[in-house]
Amino acid sequence: MKRFIAAFVVTTSLVLSGSALAQTMDKTVRVGSLGDQSGLYQDIGGPGSTVAAQMAIEDSGLLKKGWKIDVIAADHQNKPDVGVNIGKQWIDVEKVDVFVDLASSGVGLAIANLAKEKNVVNLNSGSASSDLTGAQCSPNTVHWVYDTYMLANGTGKALVKSGGDTWFFLTADYAFGQALERDTAAVVTANGGKVLGSVKHPLNNADFSSFLLQAQSSKAKIVGLANAGGDTTNAIKQAAEFGIVAGGQKLAGMLMFLTDVNALGLNVAQGLNFTETFYWDMNDQTRAFSKRFMERFKKNPPTMVQAGVYSSLIHYFKALEALGGNPHDGRAVVAKMKELPTDDPLFGKGSIRADGRKIHPAYLFEVKKPSESKYPWDYYKLIATIPADEAFLPLEKSVCSLVKKS
């Protein structure tokens, strides 16, 4: 009798919870594009991410099936407290279901915690910190495009194996820079290299002279730039003025974007190696999407962050349709996203692991010489493809609490 009662209680609770889920299900979705709209990362995501989100909404096909989906945008100013305040307002008042973009790891980690607390979906394509699927992983977060482990594993390993076995880091002094230096240093030493030193600089820094002098005096073969956006381009321009490359040292832009190369110009950027997971001119499918994107966003072809916003939302909408509606339950939606294989024209086939890491190939690129570029934005040549199962941290090494260890 006790076993019967226990079974009855469990069955009844499951039925009731399923009934409750069905009652909350509808076909409305609000997307929140939270990015840097005006600062050093605005070209990476920002306004372009909002365009990508709108394209994903239209391409999902759900609007024609009676769904009501819209997108709102805001500027987090690269400040975690600003991002969290916007996020709370969005969830509580604007009824936002899903966050996208989130360039800036400090903001990204803060929003991941908020999304977990409020049980909404967090699709992060802009932040780099591998902690998003490591020590600070969440059942509500999917880390879509790239991370600091992938960048280190791609660019760092390639440079060490080609003879760049001593390193000095210029590191942005916040979560992203610290994680990128940590992960790259680990790859350097694991492959027989040595880190001779590092120096931290403020975010959105204008004058790199004192930091570059330290890098120059270290005599390291590789000066690793553990920063991004305007900080990276400023450091590279000023390094040229100091004659660092002319003096025999090599610069490693550990996180570079198409827009950074454009800002530098091919005369300055030529020969730089870096790792990305998306390039607008990779194949017919990426070119077709990029042409449509640029018809709306005149500034540049999509970066990998903007491509990630589109790709992640396409998969998110597939999960909602598979569920039969929007349950407004972030954990349930992310769980469904992990069940379904990913497949879209920008990143191809892939999957989402238990730790929330989206898996797809990565590519080691080199910036073309001016004479090699044949048309606008023709900047990259492919050096190597890193298979999906090698690009990111192996799941068995993950410290994420969501991963069951055998």
C-alpha cells in the first residue's frame, strides 16, 4: 500500500507539473540583444547583433505560423552592474525570454548568473571566458561561438609549434583578459614553451607605450595580446611605432575580428595569425547570408559574434517549435536545445554539450597581404582547420557541475 501511494503521488505530481507547463505555453517570444552599442566592442556585436537577431526571427518561419516574436536592444557599456540592471528590468517588466550577444566577459558572467536565478535562456556569442562552461556553468546558458580555451588552443599552439616558444602577455585587466592569458599560458607551457612575463592594462586603454616597452625588454619571441576590439588595434598600431615586429618579435592577436583587421588596414595587419569559428567569405552559404546582412547593416559583413547571434537563435526557435510553444522556462528550453543536433548555414552541423558548450570547427587564419586581397573585406586566408572535437576543451576535463563524471 505504501509503495502504491508513493507511486500515485509521483505520477500525480508529474501529471500536474506537465499540466502546469502546458498552461504556461504560448507562442510569444521576446529577445533581448544586450551588447556594447557605443564602446570599443560595438563593431563586434552591438547594433549588428540586433540586425542578426531580427534576421533569425524572420528566417525561423515562426512568424508565418502565428508566433509573435520581437527583439529589443540596450547598451551594457561593458559594465556588469549596468548589464544586470538592464537584465532585471527586461525580465521583470519587458518579459524578455532570451539574452543574446553579451560581448564582454564581465557582463556575460553576470548575466549568466541572472539568467539562472530568473530561469530565462542565455545565448552567449560575445563573451570569451571559458568559465561560462567551466566553473560558472549554468543549465540556462549556451556558449555559442568561441572561448578562451579555443583561442589559446588554436593560435597559441600553432605559434609555439612554429618556433614561438617564449611569450610575454599584454592583458586586459578584467575577466576576459585574465581567462585568455591563463588558457594561453597553459597551452604554451604544455607544448614546451615558456612565459617570460605579463602586464595588465585598463579596459579601453589609449596609451600602450609603457606596456609595450616591458614587452620589448622581455625579449620574448611572441607578444601575446590578451585583449580585444579597440584595445587590440591600438596595441598593434603602437607596437608598429615602437618597431617591435621590425626588431624580431612577433605579435599574436589572441582575439581578432574582421572589423579589427579593417581598422588596422592590411598594410599593418598583414601576416597576423588568429583563430575564429566564422568568416563571411568561407563558402557559398556564408556569402549568401553576409550579402543579406549587409543589405541591412551597411557597416561591415557579419563578425563571428553577429553570426553567432543568428545561429543560436535559429536553434533556439527550433527547440521552441519542438516543444510546441514557449514554456517560458529557460532550463526546459536549453535542455531541448541540447537534445537537438545543431545545423545552420553559418556554422554547419554541430551539437551542444552537457556543459552548455556549442561544438563546431575552428579555423586558423592569416591576414592577407594588400596584393592578395581582390575585393572589399577579402582579408583572410585559411591556414588550418581545427576539427570540432579538438577545438574546445574536452568534456572529460570540464569542471562544470552539470557534467556527470564516470
